[in-house]
Amino acid sequence: MAQPPSPTDAELDVLKCFWRDGDLSAREVQTRIAADLGWTSSTTRTVLERMRAKGILGRRDAHGIAVYSPAQPKVTVIHGVMRRLAAMLDIDGALPAAAFSGSQILDAGEIAQLEAALAADAAKGPKTGKAE
């Protein structure tokens, strides 16, 4: 099974809006991120459409307005980010999902799901990333 697309740092900032507030229009996303990222509304729409093309977001029409939502569960996305971090740092073994215990984005159940996914990665053994 192919891994879900890995969002960039800016795309993670956008996803946090959805994780906190649910489905959003481009204008609602713009309102939430404009101050932090300094994007114009055109940039926000472009990023949302690129995220949709990558399979990170879905889009539906609601009363003539395009409304976006995450295409992958939050835990799946964060698991992918942690796997990428572990590979970048050459870490063998499970990363501690407990580090998210103070998170405002993950609840206790989601942290438990993340812990299980990371433990399953560790049980599969280290990945060398080198061609055989």
C-alpha cells in the first residue's frame, strides 16, 4: 500500500486549521492563516488546490461554495511526519508518541492510535533506505 502524501510545513499549518475547526472554505482558511503565513487569498486558494491534487485535502460544493476537508485522518498524517523524521535522523525503534501528551490537536485516543502505529513500525525493523 502506498504511503499517503507527506505535507510540507506550510501544508501542516493549513491542516491544523481543519483539525481544529472542521471543514472550511478557502476564505475561512485565509482568515485563520493570513497573519501567520502572510499569504494572499490567491496564494491560499492555490495551496488548497495543490493539497487537493496531492490527495491531502478533499473538496465538495456546499451552497455554491467550495468547502475543503482533510482527505486523510489526522493520526495517519502525523504518523507519516514522524516516520519521515525518524528516517531523517536514522532512528531505529519507536518514536515516543507520549511527546504529544500536551497537544491541543491530538486527544488521548488519537495519541494511543499514533503510539500503536509507531510501535508497529518499530516491530517491522529498521529501514536502511539503501538500495540492495
